[in-house]
Amino acid sequence: MKRGLQGNEQEDGGGTSGGCQKTLKRSRKQRREKDLEDEEVRWECLPQEILLHVFQYLPLLDRAFASQVCRGWNEAFHMPELWRCFEFELNQPASSYLKATHPDLIKQIIKRHSDHLQYVSFKVDSSRESAEAACDILSQLVNCSLKTLGLISTARPSFMEMPKSHFISALTVVFVNSKSLSSLKIDDTPVDDPSLKVLVANNSDTLKLLKMSSCPHVSPAGILCVADQCHGLRELALNYHLLSDELLIALSSEKHVHLEHLRIDVVSENPGQQFHTIKKSSWDAMKRHSPKFNLVMYFYLYEDEFGPFFRDEIPVTHLYFGRSVSKDVLGRVGLNCPRLVELVVCANGLRPLDEELIRIAQRCTQLSAIGLGECEVSCSAFVEFVKMCGDRLTQLSIMEEVLVPDHRYGLDDIHWE
Amino acid sequence: MVVNTIHWFRKGLRLHDNPSLKDSIQGSDTLRCIYILDPWFAGSSNVGINRWRFLLHCLEDLDASLRKLNSRLFVIRGQPTDVFPRLFKEWQINRLSYEYDSEPFGKERDAAIQKLANEAGVEVTVRISHTLYNLDKIIELNGNQPPLTYKRFQAVINRMDAVEMPAETITSEVLKNCVTPISEDHDEKFGVPSLEELGFETEGLTTAVWPGGETEALMRLERHLERKAWVANFERPRMNANSLLASPTGLSPYLRFGCLSCRLFYFKLTDLYRKVKKNHTPPLSLYGQLLWREFFYTTATNNPCFDKMDGNPICVQIPWDRNPEALAKWAEGRTGFPWIDAIMTQLRQEGWIHHLARHGVACFLTRGDLWISWEEGMKVFEELLLDADWSVNAGSWMWLSCSSFFQQFFHCYCPVGFGRRTDPNGDYIRRYLPILRGFPAKYIYDPWNAPDEVQKAAKCIIGVHYPKPMVNHAEASRINIERMKQIYQQLSCYRGLGMDASLLATVPANSNFGGNGTNPRAVCTVTNEGAGGSSKDPSVQVGMSQTERAQSVQKRRHEETPLESSSKSWKQSK
């Protein structure tokens, strides 16, 4: 900071540091004092733009301390630019080890800064109270024009444990008032079709990202409405029961931008559940419209529920099997997933996956990451697998338990191959 | 001048390879070996009956061995800072020796005692013998930071000087003219207490499955090596149902208490390997068990917050759930999952469980199912597990809960499937949970799925005689993996709510967090969660028994060296 500036600031009346009221007229005594003062650094006269810049680097607590220094710094602390992003942490001592955002701070934000908020997230622990507190805050953000909203359960999905109507009305406040929502993350919440309609009615031009996995109150029609109206939607995450041919066609319509990311969770609620199929033509339409999109699928099914899957070619890029998956299914993956980039198999069973892995190495030419959990692969097959795609693999994570020594390789040998 | 020496036993409860004791005997006129029964046993008061019993066995064994040398063990109650000034005066002590303790709590305590000793004009002799190496040297060699991946650790180890030979065993020759003044009322004043005297209820207590003491340790070492030599195979054996049961050649508790010197084990393994494999240089994997232990001691030595999440620089801050009820069910073996409950029952009854069993229950408690903090699990293990000392226990829990050490979290142990694979017949379950004896193998791992007739025939109705499963594993693990992903995404400085496609890439390969979130270099981790290296003893540490097979290989994406032609591509490029 140039000392010379100090005098000029006062003259320009930059209106910066309110607490610094000095005139330029100085008596001889004052001039001598000024010389002394020149030696001191006048932090309180730092221009607000610079203060702002510095404050942006400080964590909230430090900023809050700084704001106690003088009126000027206090004003800077409350500048709108510093309140665009906020993460509300709502924890109860009985259910979490982490500290919550101080209630006084929350009050202050609602009082002084709700207009400034643009990128907001709520992190709640597993208690109902925390979820309700989040909704209370949401309900008060009437003057907000949010661009980003994230409702994040950090443990059990506590938004599902609160009264649905309370949640919906709080969420609706934001949807109606924001009008320029771009990113919305509402996984594990009781959001429903009517509220999605409200979302669409107010934010269809701006919505780019919608993450709503595990929202049991939404129907395929509800999400279709979003796809039909929100043509800027680039990233979408939902559960398989919401996926339909119509949805994929809507996302591939001419008016629609290229989709970048589609994540689908296939979850079995009850053993023996039946799942509908998606036509190959719908996937083809998606591929044509958005050739580079990532299709991420997480499967949490019992082994015998995979019937409808991987019968036809499917453009999946990232595949995760959260439970044990049969050799048969993995074999079909090798046949039908040419775009596969990452494969993670949590568990398989007792029979070695040798052929299936080799086939995947052969046919999934884009494969660059693989993770194997409780599976079995013979060492020879593993070596062969790595030889085939080692040069394109950037991630290879495999528990040693997985490797079964055979007549050609023991475990020590593997490492040097 | 008469030289009166105290040797202070803490760990290192042995007379073989005890360099601090041996060195301080030189030139001493009198020697008194003491053990201070510190209410803060090994840094915590959370100690169950099996651990106390093991310790008492060790002390009795020491006393017996010392008796053969015309000496005795002096067990003194109190805190070291109170005890020592008194003893220095009473016994006119001018020399004190003890084995170096690398743990932060130990270092602090010893610094205080050093100060007292200096004030009293007592010369202090400290030697390293609980670890293979001088841990500070390892840290120094690694740029003054403890290595945070096992691979890096091994690389540093390779550059260290050779492990020092074990010191000569204390015998009457070593003692020479050094005597121990023993009073008539020694047993009364300084005798090894019994469990009852310590306030434990011993009625109904079964014989110890793991008897403590140096004598037992050395016998086991011989058996352990015999078995290896006979098999002529230093490979890790595949896990089977038998591995779950306590082994008569298991060594981990003895290493922890110091009844067995790690250096002795190291050299005996080396000798045996050379004999059997005709003088080939032993691979690092031979010492897997010992090196893993060393790894955790090194990571912990300068980190007093090592056993906590809050304030621990190497621990990921994860929003674990606070749930005392759920924790109690887990700790007491009442989860409703027979695999988990049997393991926790064995742990409570015997004080040892197989390392893969540790993985299973640790995963279940933390990132797998209950989403409860690893610190809670660590405390339970501290109470019950014989070989769990501070560094290794905390380190292992952080490892297993994916809170540190760059562990992939995608894979979760299934509390039904995993046990079923290991012991299809379910004998292990029947042994530790007799209430489930009547269930056939088909249903013993998930008895809640058994039809009513089967339950009736087994005389065990689920929900009445044995609890229903406390969580839906599929649902819980699905939610939890999402949570872990969230946390790790935030760590890689990934801002915004945008979605990250890759699951595997969310875990950084090394401590170069941040940047743009994408690590262009390849990461290949072959994680060995099997038995510690090639030694038969299934484990030394809680759940973590990764040998050098946990290779973190950095391979540049564009450096395509065909694997056949270059073994270098598997080695770290760092």
C-alpha cells in the first residue's frame, strides 16, 4: 500500500474508510506528527475495494473478527459481494460432532444479506430439527434471487423425516422468488410433481443442473415436464423409475442444448422388483444429440433383478455395481457398453471373472478406470487384462483379495509383470 | 561411588533385545526393574479385562524370569511423576533406563520424567527397541514429513541403514555383580497384583486364549517359524474359515506389549528365508506385518491429534452421525447381522480377531452402514483388542473408514456376503453365537430371511431371540457412498454443485490435493487387505495389514511403456 495514497484518498473523498476523517491542513506540529504517522501503516484507510478483495480470502470467522476493528472495516464486511455465497451448516449436538452456523449469524444474514445471496447450500445432519431449521431459513429468503441452491444431507436423509408440506412450501418460496435458478441439488428430499411445475414455471430459461436422486414423490410425468420446458438443462441426476423413453426424447429435442451429464440410480426397493426397459432408439437419439455426454449409472440391485438391463447397446460411460453382480451380467456389459470409461464392481461372488474382464478390455476401448471389490480374478487373467488396456488406464484399484494365484503367476510375480 | 539403577518397564516387557536395560546394567551395583501401574495405562483408562490379564501375565512372566537371575520385578502403583522423585530418594538412584516410546503421549510423559531425573542428578539411558528403525530418521529422510502412503514409506525404508541387531539377552553373565536388594515383604509391597485386586470380577472368566508373557512369545515365535519353514512358502495363505480362529502362532499382541522384540522377529524371518530360499534377498513383503506397524508409528509420532478427527491434519473431516444407541448395538454384538455380531463377540471374549474381520466390523460401523465416527470404534477396540496400541489402532481406524491415507471408498464389505464367502458353513457363527446354532448354512448369515418353519426349528425367532437387522445394508451403503463422494469432491477443491462423473478419481492419489481436481497421472493401487505379508500371523494391526503390495504407482498417462518390457512402469516415478 503506497503511503502517498493516503492523502489523496481523503481529498477524493473516496468515501472509503468511514472512520478516517482527516483534513489535509496541518499545522507544523501536525506536520511533524504526520511524519511520524507516515511511518505507521494506516490500515483503517485502506480503500474498500482492496479491503473487499482481502476479505474474500479470509474465512468467515476471521472476517468477522476483522469487522470489529473499526466502522470502515465493519462496512466492508457487510458489502454484498461478500455475501453472494453461503453454506449454512445445521447440526444438533446430539446428532453431530460438527459445529453449526451460529444462530445469530443466521439471523444477521437473513436480516441484512438475504438480497445478496446467490449461491446457497444447506448442510444438515441426520436430525429432523436440522432439516426443519433449513426450511425455516429457506422460507425467509423471499428477496433472494438465487442462482444455486443445494440441500445436502450429510448423514441420514433428514429432509425425508420432516413434514412434507413444510418442505414443499419452503422450497416453493425459493422457486417463485428466484426466477434465475441455474443449479438445484435436492437429492433425498420429498420434492413432488407440483413443486417441479413451480420450478419450471419460474426458472425454465436458466436451469442448467438438476440433481434429484432418491426423490420418491416425483413421477416420470413430473420430470418430463422439466425436460420439456427447461431446454438449457445440461446435467441431470435421477432414479431409474423416473426414466422413460419420452424423457430421453425430450432431452434430445432440437430445442434442447447438448446434455453433458446424466446420472441414473437403479435401486431396488423390494427383492424381486421388476424394472421397465428403455428402448435402444431412445438411447440412440440421446447419443446423436449429445455425442459426448456422460451416462453414469449406479446399480443397487439383487442379482436376479438385472433381467431388463444390458440386453441392447447402451451408451453408459461410468458404471457402478453397488452389490454383487453376476458373471452373466458382466458378460453382457462387455458386449453392450462400447462407450464404457469407468467400471466399478463392488462384489461379485466366488467364481472368477476372467473371461468377462478380458472381453471388457477388448470391447470397451475407452475404458480408463476400473475398481474391483470382493471379486475373484485369476492372476493370469489380470495380467492379460492389464496388458490389453494398461496403456489407457488412469485408475486401477483392486483389492488384493481379488487376485487368485494360479499356475502361471503367484502374487509376488504380479507386481513385476 | 555406588551406582543404583532403575529400569522402567512400560512396553518392552522382555529380557531379550532390551538394549536400554543392558546398557544401564554396565557398571551398576544395584538394579531394580520396575513397572508403574499408572492409572493412565498406555495413555488411556479404557482397558478391558483381557488386556489387563494379558499385562499381568507379562508382568508375572518378567518377575519369574528375573527371579532366575536373583532379581525381582517391582510393581509400583501411582503416576510416574509422583513415583520417581520418591524412588530416586529412597533408593539413592543415580541411573534410570527405559525403552524409547515414540507415541506423543509417551514422549510428553518421558520429557517430564527426564526433567525430574536431571533435577535429581539421575543419568537417563534411553534406547530404541520397540520399532525396527529410528522413526525420526525416517521422517527426516522424507523431507521432514512422515510418509502418508505405504508405498512412499517403503521407498524411504529402502534408503535407511540396516536394522540394528537385537541386543544380547540379559543373563547372569550380563548382570555379573549387579544385585537387586529384595526385602522380606517384597510380594506385599511390589508384587504383581491379581485381577481381583484390581477390582475385576473373575467368576466365570474362561482361560485366556492368549496367554501373555515373554516366555510364551518366544515359544510362539519358534512355532511360527517352524510352520513357515515346513511350508517353505512365504506367501500369504488364502483366508479360510480356520483363519478366523485364534492361532497358536499368532504374534501380534506380543509385539504390541513388547514381549517379543520386533527386531528379533525381523532377523529370524530373514535367516529363515535365506535358509529356505538359498540366500536370495528377502523381499520387503516378508516383513509386511512389521513394516505396517512401523508405518503407523511413524505417522503418529509427531501428531498428538492422531487419534482424533478434529484438529488432525491428516484426517478428512467427515460429518459422522452421533448415535450412542447404534454404537452400543455394534459394540455389544447386537446388530442383528450374525457375521458382525460373532466377530464382536469373539473380540470381547478373547481379545483378538482376524484382520479381515476387523475390516468388516470397522466398515460396518463407519463408512459402510452406521456412519458412526471411527473414533468410537477405536475406543471400543482399545478396550477389547489385545494388539491395539494407540498409533496402530488410530491409524487403522482412519484407514478403514477412509478418513486418511488416500483410501478408495467405493468398496464396502457386505455384512452378509463377506462372511458367507469366508466360511460357507457358518461354523464360526455357531461357535460365537450359540443361539443361532440351529440355522442351516443357507440362512445363518441372514436369518431374518429364513421362513418361519426354519426359525421355529432352530428354536430362534428373529426379533425375539435374536435381533432383527438394525439397518438395511443396501440402503445404508448406497447413501453412505454418496456421502463419501460428496466429501471427497469438496476436498479436491471442486466447487459448485456440478457433477463429477468418476467415482475412483474423487480420491486423490497423494497429498497434492486441489489444483483442478483432475490428476493427469495414472494411479494404480493394488490394495492388499489380506494377511500381513507373508508371515503366517494374520495380523498385527487393527484391520490394516497391507504389505508392499499396496502399490501406489504413478504412471504418466502418455508414457506408454509396454508392460512386458519394463517393470519400471509399475514403480513409482517419484
